[in-house]
Amino acid sequence: MTLEATLSGRRLEITRIPQQTRPKARGEGTTTQTAKTTLREWKHDETSGQSRWEASSKSHQEVGDEILALLGMSRDQFCQVVLLPQNQFTQFLRAKATERRELLGKLFRTGRFADIDRWLLDRSREAQKALKAARGDVTSLIERIHQAAGDLDHEQGAPTNDDPHTLTAPALSWATALTKAAATHLERTTAEAATAAADLSTQQARELTVRELHHQQTEHRSARDQLDLLQQQAPRQQELNDQLEQARRAGKLAAVIHAANTASAEHDRAARHEADTRSSLASEHATATAEQLTAAEQQMRAQAALAEALLPQEATVQQLTGDLEHLDAERVELAAEQREARTWLEQAPARRTALTTRMDTARSAEADSRHHQTALKDVRQRVKAAELRDARRAEVTEAEHRLANARTATAEAAATYIDIRRQRTEGMAAELAAGLEHGTPCPVCGSCTHPAPAAPHPGQPTRADEQAAEARHAKAQQEEQAISDTLQQARERAASAAGEAGDAPLTDIQAQRRTVEKELAQALKQAADFGTASEELATLEREQTDMTHRDTTASEQLSARNADYDHAAARLQDLNAKLDTARKGAPSVAARVADLTHSADQLKTATEAATTATRTAFERDERTTQATTAAQAQGFETLQTAEQALLDDDALNTIEEEIRQWSHQRAAHTTVLDKPELVQAAAQPPADLETAVALRDTAAERHTQAVAAATASRTRHDNLTSLTTELDTRIQHLEPLQDTYDTVHHLQDLIHGTSPSNSDRMELEAYVLAARLEQVVAAANTRLLRMSDHRYTLSHSDHRAARGARSGLGLKITDAWTGRDRDTDTLSGGESFFASLSLALGLADVVTHEAGGRQLDTLFIDEGFGTLDEDTLHHVLDVLDSLRAHDRTVGLISHVPELRRRITNRLHVRKSASGSTLAPVTEASQ
């Protein structure tokens, strides 16, 4: 379908192709052609001097947006101004203020006034934000002043957030008063701290005096107690003196007693040593005399000397054995190193080839990855488009199914309606006959006699049956049309989605995406191996040089070690044969020498032990006799008694020290008790040190509290002074912000209709539109007066709406017969029709004459004329005829016969079961 129209001075061609089924271009079968919309504009080329059609838009959305911009109104608004549809012609007349405002705003382009409102709202919010921040700073300082004030009376006259006016000058006065109170408190606490310091000094001096007296009394009492305790220890001191005297006499015998004890101990040790040495000898030497033991020792030492002469050769054997083991270990190690180097060198070419192949593969994979990334981006976009396409197609399928059902229902309802109407038409004579009465003229022939009235057929439908069938048919058509519109929208969306996605199935595209993602991952993994392979190849070259050197070195050293090993093995075999004879069963020659030397040493030790035991027995007996004689000479009965009284130096020193300490302490305590100051202090009453310390502590605590109070008072005064200065600065910053906000906020509320000064709650845009509406009403009344025979006039109402709603765009109807204003919804059907018609014509006039306004030179009216009486109909048609004198076009859709006589150019629509037909009817053709 193609439509040519001129909108806002632009000649346009709009072409719509619905979704339809057509034969395939190739092969058999059919395919679904997607819906398509194009827009072209007729333009004149200044260069060539020719005019031609130029494409403007292709997609449904772009075409719709451009037409909407050219018309300047939506479908609903178009039906209120240009097209007055059947049963909806009163929409603009009875519209709500918000709906009327939206339409008028687009027609008169008053959005700039709303922009002013929004601009002021933004400025108000910015000013409020800045003001809130400044108030927050002041409030924060006030809270800090509250905290700094401490126990001062800071609540009286304090500013609060509930009263913003207290946050300026009153707040500064309040803070200044607190600062002065803090200064007074500081002077008082400073004086109290000085008084407390003087009292503390007095109590400290008194406490020192009492403490000294207490110390002297304690020292005198302690000396007396210690002297009494020492006197109780006098008997113990006498015992210690007696023990000390005996120990001194026994000390004179210490040398002889020690000599006797030493001789006895040496003999005991010698006897035990002799028994021990003989126990380790052979059985033939266990009871031998000292001379026999000496002879056996000399024989064994001679045998050891002969074996010892062979020790250097055994050391040579051990050296050779160690050398052979070392040489063999070196040969094994060199052979392993040689094998390792040669094995590595054999594998190196294959490794070099593998690394070169990996590097080539990585280079190729890097190029492939860039291609895969581009392909992956494209296929992901195709997946999204295919998913949208399938969803849109599902919507189309569902809508087609619903439309098919609706068409079936519509056809059935149409068939039923036509059949009932046909039956009723055929039986119309019987229906008229049913209403005949004797003596009443027949409405057909006018006769008052009815000799043979027609009889109704069985099941004859009535007028009510026909109307019910017609209503069902109309409802089915409406439902079908609604579903058809939904299907058309779904097809357009599906066609748009299919144009982007193509015809490939979603599963195939998803599989392609997974394949590309897998190939990309593999390519990236292979490309990342280039750096590793390069490093491994460089390492391989370095290792090649090292392994070649290691192989050459190991081969040379292995040959040298084999020759050394053969020479040392032959020499070791000769020495082992010679030494086996000298060992005589011993593990080695050194072991044989060691055995012989050990046996000789044992014999020598046993000989010496036997000689020592005989000598110490004689010395023990002689020393014991001498010690016994000396003990009796010193007054001891026996040697054991003298030995018991004998004390060592430590014990003697301990007793002497204890006696000396007792005497020293007794003398010292006596000296202390004889001091005059202590004797004088003891004569005085006991010193009350606890009371003096408590008084001193109390004074110290009072002084500490006073100093703390003075310090806190000074800190509070300094803080309040600083905070008051900062508060003054913040208030100076707050006051201009408050003035700015008050001005902007008041202006915004005023034009937004929320200010108390705006009693009608009318916004700026509504105010402008109200003026335009007054012009529309004035233009409408010029025609309404003619149509209503000077009875009705429209009037604009800007009274405040109920329950606080916005006002300014109300409409009233004034009845000249009653002299009262009425609401527009109180008009009858015919009155509403010509009032709406007048309003539409007036709106078109004002919009057309508005500077930059849209040209509304066409008006369509669908039905509504049947609600008018004959006179009103003539008035309305006269007004419509007058529009033609001003190049206005009016299209009427109606069944009213009077219109056929008044309107010469008509289009006649005839309905039938197979569809509708359209035929032009002119005055000449009639």
C-alpha cells in the first residue's frame, strides 16, 4: 500500500508491505516475506533543475518517528483535533486538564516553559544542596561547641536545626556568651589551684617532720628488741667457745692424724689395684711373683718389635687399597658422565627440530588468533540477533493462530447476522401485519381494512434478534482488528530482527560460536608457546657446547684412570702375600703388634702393683703408732677421740665468725640505745605517720583536682574561642547562600504552582496554554454560536481544581437560555457533537495562525450527525461549507440522508458477505 501526502509543506510517499506468503524465487514451495516500510520525499535538484523521489527512511521505527515529528501529535491527539472518530468526538471537549495540556503543549510547542521550570528546579536543588552543606558545617560547629562547653549551661538559647533562622546571628551570640562564661570559670579555677598548692606545701613539710620522728622511734625500739634477743643466745655462745678450744688442740695433731689416714688409704688402694691387675693376666701368670712377671714381659716385647718392622708395608697395602677404590669410583663416574653426554648429544637434533616446529606453529597460531577474534565477535552478534529473531517469530506464530481463530469467529458471526437479516427481510410483511389493528390505517397501503394479513413463518427472527446478531458481529470484528494490529506489530518486529539475523538456525550459529571459541583458545595457547620455545632453543644451543666438551674431557680422563688402576692392583697382590705370614691370624700386622704390646703392658702393671702393695703395708703400720702416741700427749684418750674433735678450716671459721658477729651486734645495738636523739625521741609520744600521710595525700588530691579543673577550664576557654571564631566565618558563608536559596526557591515554587502566592496552583506552561486555550475558545465560539443558534458559548476556566489538583485548563459551557455555566459533560449527544466540532475548528485556526504553528487544513468527522435535529444539522453544515472558502478540506463519514443532498462529492461504501466495495459519487453521476 502506497500513500502520498503533504505534511508540513513536505511531499512524502509512504509505502507499507505487510508480511505475506509468496512463491520461492528458486525451487518449489513458498516463503514468508517480512513486513517492510519505506519513506521517500519529493525533492527538487537545483543543479539539474529536475525533481525526483529520494529515500528518507527504511525501518518501521524511523518512519514512525519522522511522521510523528511532522504531525506534531500522537494518534490519540490526532483523533482529538484532526479526526473526530465515531463515539469519540467529545474526547478533547471532556478531556482532563492533564490530557488537554499534553495535546496543547505539543501543538503550541510550549515545552520551553517547562524547561524554564526544570532549570529553576535544578538551580533550587543546587542552592538547597549548598545551603544544606553550609548548615551542616554550622550545625557541626554548634555540636562541637556543645561538647566543648562541658558543664556550662549551653542549652539555654542554643540554636537548633528545627529553626534555621537561629543558625546565623543568634548562634554567634549564643557562642560568644558561652565563651565569656568559660573565661569567668577559668579565673575562678586558677585561684582555687593556687590555694590548693599552698596547702599542699604545708602538709608536705608537716609529713616530713612526723616521718623523721617515726623513724627515730622505730630505730630505738628495734635496737632494744635485738639486744634482748642476743642476750637469749648467751648459752649457745659458751658451747661454741668450748668446741672451738678442743678443735684448736686437735688441730695440733692434724698432721700426724692425716699421715696415718693417708698411709692406710694408700695401702687399701694398692691392694685393690694389685688384685685388679692380676685378674686380667693369663692363668699361668695369675700367681707369679714379681720377678717372674718381669721375665714374661721382656719376652713379649721382643716378639712385638719383630712384627712392628712390617707395619710400613701394611700401610702401603691400605694406601693401595684406598687408591684402587678411589680410581674405580672415578672410572665409574667418568663412564656415566661420558654416557650421559653422548646420550644427550644423540637426542639434541630431535629436540632442536621439535623446538623449531613449535616456534613455527606459534607464529601461525598468533595470526590465526586475530582472525578467530574477529570471527568470534561477528558470530556472537549473530547469536544475539538470532535469539531475538526466534522470539519475534514465536510471537508472530502465536498471533497468527489467534487471528485465524478470530477470523473464523467473525465469519461465523457475519454469516449468522446476514442470515437473520435476510430471514427478517423476507418475513417483514408478517412483522408489519403483527402490528395492524382493525380501523387503523396500514403503514404500507393506508387501508383501514386488513382482509388477509400475512402470517409469520416458524422461527421468524425479531428486530431484537437482528440487533443482537449485529452486536455479536461488530464485537467479533473489533476483536479481529485488535488481533490483526497486534499481529502486524509482531510481524514488523520479526522482520526487523530477521533482517539482522538472517535465516540460519540458532543452534547452528551457537555451534559455530562454540567452534570459534574453541579454535581461538587453542590458537592463543599455541601462540603463547613461542616465547617458551625460543628460550628452550637458546638453552639447547648452550647445552650442546657444554655437552661436547664434557664428552671429550670424560673420554681422556677415563683412559688415564684405567692405566693407573692396573698398575696399583699388581703391586697390592705382592704385598698381601708377604703380610699374611706375619699376622698369624690377626686382622692386621698392627693388630698383632698391638696385642703383644698390650699383654706386655699388663705384665708390667701387675709387677708394679705387687711391689707397691708390699711397701704401703709397712708405711701404714708405722704412721698409726706415731699418731696414737701424739694424741695421748694432747690430752685425748684415743686417736679416734682426737680425730672427732678435729675440725676443718671452714668449720673453725664459721664458729669464730658466729662468735664475732654476736659480740659485734651486741656492741652496735648498745651504741644505738645510747644516742641522745634516739633517747629523746623514745621519750616522746608515738608519731602518727599514717595521719600525716593521709593529710598530705588529701592535700595532693585537692591540688591535682584543682590543677586539672584549671587546665580543663583553660582548654575549654581556648576551644570555645577558636570554635566561635570559626562559627563566625561559617555564618558569614551561610547567610548569602540562604538568601540565594530563598530567592530561587520562591521563584521556582511560584512558576511551578506550589507557592502560596500562586492561589490557582497554575504552572508557567499551563498559564501560557491557558492563554492559548482562551484564543481557541474565542475561535470556537464564532462557529458554536451559529451551530447552537446563539444558545451556547464555551468559556475558559482557571479556577482552582478540587483536592489541590493543578488548574488553568478547564472548560465550561454557558447556556444563554438559563444564563448559567455548565460542565461540558452535561451536554446532550447532539450538543456535545457540535461543541466538539466547534472546538476542533477553533483549535485548528489558532494553531495554524500561531507563529511557527502547524498547518491543520484538513478535518475528518466520523458519524455524529445522526444526533442532531434538522435545524441544528443545517447550521452545522453551513459552518462546514464556509470552511471551503478558506481552503479547508472537511471529510464526513455518515449514514444521514440529508448529507447526501448537501454534499455533492461522495464515496459510497457497500458491504456484502464477500467484502466491501468503494465507488465515487458525484453530482453529475446522480
